[in-house]
Amino acid sequence: MYDGQSHPQEGPAAPAASPLDALMYSVRQQEQTDGVRFIWNYWPASRTDEGRLVLPLAVFYTPGKPRPDLPTLTYDPLYCGKCRGILNPFCKADLRAKSWICSFCSHRNGFPLSYTGISDHRYPAEMTAHFSTIEYTSPRPAMAPIMLFVVDTCMDGDELEALKETLLKCLVTLTKSTFVGLITFGRNVSVHDFGTSAIKHSFVFRGTKHLNPKQLAAHLGIGRHAANPQEPMQGDGTIMRSAVSNRFLQPLQTCEQRFLESIKSVTKDPWSAPAGRRPLRCTGAALNTAVGLLETSFPGAGGRVVLFLGGPCTEGPGKVVGEDLKIPIRSHMDIAKGNAPFVQSATKYYTELSTRTVSNAHSIDIFSCALDQTGLHEMKSCCNMTGGQLVLADSFSSTLFSQNLDLLFALNEGEKLQVSMNASIEVKASRNIKVSGCLGPCVSEKTANEQLVSDVNVLGTGGTTTWKCCSLTPNTTMCFFYETTGHDIPLNVNDQLYLQFITSYQHPSSQRRIRVTTVERSWVDHKGQNVAAGFDQEAGATVLARLAVAKLEDEAGGVDVQRWLDKSLIRLCNRFGTFNKDDPNSFCLSDHFGHFPAMIFHLRRSQLLQLSNTSPDESAFYRHCLSKQDVTSSLIMIQPVLYAYSLRGPPSLVTLDSRSLQPDRILLLDTFFHIVIYRGQTIMQWIQAGYDRMAEYANLAHLIQAPVEDAQLILSTRFPMPRYVVTEQDGSQARFLLSKVNPSQTQSSHAFAWSYGQSPDTTSVLTEDVSLQVFIEHLRKLAVSSSL
């Protein structure tokens, strides 16, 4: 059984001879082309066999997977008249009868007149084998994106100036047809007017008052006569003048100068806080105003609220902490003991705001920049439910904030933003398959097909076949759960099963598009071992991580997540391991499961589950990222990657173990949230002696520079951008690395070595945690126990 550490290669590798390598090659190939990844690549043909799998039948799907080679069809998709499945490469065509048979319900459908040219040598693109994913452009009128910026003014002047400067630089990437608006808030909320008047003015609302949409519309004079973003564009791509009737949300082409001047003129909130008091900040009222403004102006159109937050809400609805600085903001311990008086009410308030936002197809992005917590724990639903982005930084003047904002507004190869809006994802499946639910940044649209929806084993957001996701990035990944309905009656194993994902969304080019992805897998019976041969352990660890986080977020569940995780691992090893009863030494796992125990070991120690040395806001940020990222990125969060650089050879991937911390090495650690460069003691002595600046030691200078260049490559492409740390052996920030490695060498083992006159050549880790080797030994004993 494997008891070390490994990490998957990014991107498809060349096929190898072993069955595991061949499986992972095909898995990564399909992930690249279709954005789909299965845990079990062979599905059991009966309900009983499915129950023995321990892990659910889950599929990861990335609907916005970049595909530059993907054709875009300019006509409507062809739907099945019975199940509403869309024509795909797995449907059978009867050329003589000019009809096709649905791959999901076997219903025969006729081809329309536009398909009269179909023949053996001329198939439509949607039936071509290599187009299992294809896109359609809807004939619906073009829609202009909407961006409403909400700026916190309760911060120092330098911070506010840095925010304005960064924001002004990013606005140049917006198209001229984009509707923009500005709300600023401190003790009060100000909605800026961009009407035809030459005098700049705004509407001010008290931060302690909650206005419903009708009251807000009445005060602002909007609603019935608001601009319609679905109005047709002119030939040059600009909005017609009749669409410019809303004074607070205007196309950038008509108000660019006034909008930029309004941002430049934003000043610090005049209500200064006395000594020992927090500033009065009405974040909840400001968000409610922003949501209400979009709700009454552009309901059902793709829009985004971008919130820049510099501190916690201290006044009005959504309050998370009091004004007195002597009373610190809540911690995990305070929440667990019920000593956080504002958590429940604030969480309920922001959840209701998020529900309203999703119902109108809008999303909320939050950029939180402060040294203290800002209330993200209570506000997490604003991003988790709407699909918005969540970024955590220390300051608006930091590179971390500015580069994250640049990445959010970055343009793709077509000179368009990379974030799509107003998406709806519908799933179709073969007979004998039901949908159990979905985990990801989405909510249910409550459109259930009784024959396709499971009401027995609901996981995540269930009870539906369609989910709403108001914001999609190229990496946004959903996890869908399924179950078989064979009920102990084996199916025909010669049949294939088919799954289809239909994503309707607003493309950054202001087109309405439909992306259709259809995939197939094989049924297997209980007599063979094919189910185990199709296990993707990387996807399996990611599913367990998402389920564990979902159980932690369900505060009413009262589930001991660590115990549940351990039981799941023990049951899986007992089911798929080979051993003699009560003989740990005989236990063995196949290659398909060999790395899985090590992944779960690191998951148990990760910041996704551990609360020590982590604030509630940080936990909310980490878990939000896990809920959106694909399998490769999620696995980096679970089991970080460690590279070693030395003069003895080229850079190499090494085990995440304390034995890898050697004095003549430079290590590069990627935890997804942090990029850490760690220099050994000998390396630091060479640097202090100035050898790297001498011409005769050019190889040392190259060695020191190599991990820096690799780190910059990661920092320039990942969103959210990780923190960058450079440290050394025994340095204060070496904790970022030491807390992640397997503690195979601790203070106890080093003390044992010194007692025998030996000088250990690796760094010890001061911890009471058990090592991976001890964890594996206990796992062996429990997995072979006859009591299971």
C-alpha cells in the first residue's frame, strides 16, 4: 500500500502501459475537451452494487471550459419531443425515414426541413463524434452587461486613493455598451446620478434603514420606465438612445466622463470615528440598495454588483460587530459557544439578499481588504449562491488586490471579458438514472422531472434538474450527483449510459448561447471488478472535500466531519482492498486507490477543515474557492505541491514530507492560496556570503532565480491570486511550509537521533500531529477488522 505523496500532472500526458496511466490519460483528455470528470468511470448496473461503492456517483462539470476550437452553430438546437434532450453524437439517425432516435429515452423524432441534406457523408456538426461539446448562438436580442460598483468610504485616505486608482485602470477593459453605476457608503448610502444634468448629485439614504424594492424605486423614480438591456443594438454595437432612461445605470458610452469623474471625486466618509470606536459602516444597507436598484431596473438581465469592502458592518441591517474596539469581532470559538450575538441575524439577512439577487439573475463579487475581519463569514452566501467572486487581501494598496482585480477584468483572445453571466444548467440522463443534487455556486430553479429527480438520497442542492448560476468563470466547476434505479435488478451491461449538460448563458460578447455537452459511460455488473478499475482517486478526494465542507457549513447538522471522513475512508479500503481478516500486514490496495489514503490524510490537516489559526472570514474564503474550482485546483488545496531546486539536478517534484527539507535545497510550495519559496540553511549561507553575485558562481544565481520565475508564472495566471512568501529555514514565515508537510521528522525523532550521537540532516517539525506512516498503520488495522 502506498504511504507517500504524489500529485497529478497538469494536462494530459502520453499514454503509458499500465491500466491506471491509460485511465488517467483518457480522463484528462475528456476534461480538456468536455470539461467533464467522473469519480467512477464504470457504473454499477444495480442499486445494491451502487450502495457498496461508499463514494457517490458524482460528475464534475466545467460549463465555461475554454474551447477556442469549438464551433458555434447559428441555429437553434434540435430537441427530443419526449424528454427534451438535445441531438448529440450518440443519437442514431435513420436516413431513410429522415428521423433520429434519442439516446436518453429512445423516442423517434423527425428531422426538420433544414436537415434535408443529411447523408452518410454529410452529418450535421452536432452529430459528429468529436463534437461531444458544441455551442449554439440564440437568435434572442443581444444583451448588454451591467456592472454596479459599491465602494466603502470608511477607510484611510491612502487606501481609498489606491482603490480608486486601481479601479480606474480596470474600467478601460469594459465595452462601451456596458451599463455602469456607482454607490458609495459609510454611515449613509449614496446612489450617484449620471443623468443629463451637468451638476453632479446623488441620492442619500440612511444606513440604519432597510428599504424594500418598491420604496427604493419610488425614491429614485425608477422601475416601470427603466432602461431595457435587451433592446437591439445599432450597427456599431452601441445601445440605442431609447435605452438610456435610467439615471443611475447608464451605458458607458454615454456617461464615461461623468462616471470617471465621480470615481475620482469619492472622498473619505465625513463621519469620523472617535478614539476607541469603529467607524459607522452600513454595508448591509448599501448591498440592499444595490440589489434593489438592479432588481427594479434590470430584472432577469445579467448584472453584477462589485463590492469593495474595507471593514466590518457596524450599523444598520447586516451588522456583524459593535462599535467598541474593546470587543473584538467573533472567532470560531465564539461562534461555537454562542458568544457571537450578530452572526445569526446577519447571516439570515445576507442570505435573503442573495436569494433576491439570484432570482433576478444578478451576482455579487466581494473584494475584502483589511487587516481585521470584515464579516465574510456572514456574507459568504452573497458569493456562494450567486456564483460571484470572493477575494481576500490585507490592503487596497497591495499587489494582491490590484492583480486580482486585473485578472477579474482581464480580456480573452477575443478582447472580451472572461466571465459569463445569467447561466442556467440543465441535466439529462439515461433511463434508470436519477439526479441526487449538485454542489457548487448555484441554486435550484425548482423545475423537477419526477422521472429524473431523486427524492431518497439528496446531496447538495437537490429536488431539481435545473440550476441557476448567475456568474461563470472559465474554472467554475459544478459537482453533480446521480443514483441508479435498478433496485437489485441487473441492467443490460451491454447498454451505454448517457449524460447531457445543457448550459444557457450570456456570453461576454453580449450573445445568448447554449453549450451542450454529452458524454457516455459503460454499465458493469457485480461479477466483475471493472468498477474499481474506473476509479479516479483525484476526483474522489475532491468530492469528499466538497461533501465535508458542506457538512461543516450545515451548522444544524451537528456532524463530526473528521469522524465521518475517517469512516468513509475505512469503508472504502475495506470494500476495495485485498486482505486476510484481522491481518494488517496482508492489506493491499490496487494502484487505482493507492494514493487515496494520503490525499485524505492531507485533507484532514488542511485549512478547509481545520479551524485553528484561522479566522471565520478566512475559512469562508478557503471553502468558497473549493466550491468553484476544478479537480486539479481543488487537489492542490487538499494536497499541496512541493518542488525542489538544487545544484545536484534539475527541478523535481518531491514528497510533501519533512524529509524533503534539506539545507542545500530551495523548495517551492504551492497550496493554491500561498506560493512559498523556502531556502535551506546552506543556501542562505551562500547568499549571505555573496556567492550568487560572483561570476564564477553563475549556476548558484540561476538556481536562486529559477523558483522565483516559476512562482511568478503561477501568480500571473491563477485567480484568486495567491499570497507570495519568501522565507528561509528557521524563518518566521517558514510556518507556511512546516504546517503542510507530513511530520515524519519531529522534535521527538530528532531528540532520539541526537541521543545516539547522530546529526539529522533534515528539519524537524514541532507538532503533536501523527505522521502519515502512523495514519496508514491505523488505517490498515481498522480496514481489516472483522467487526466491519
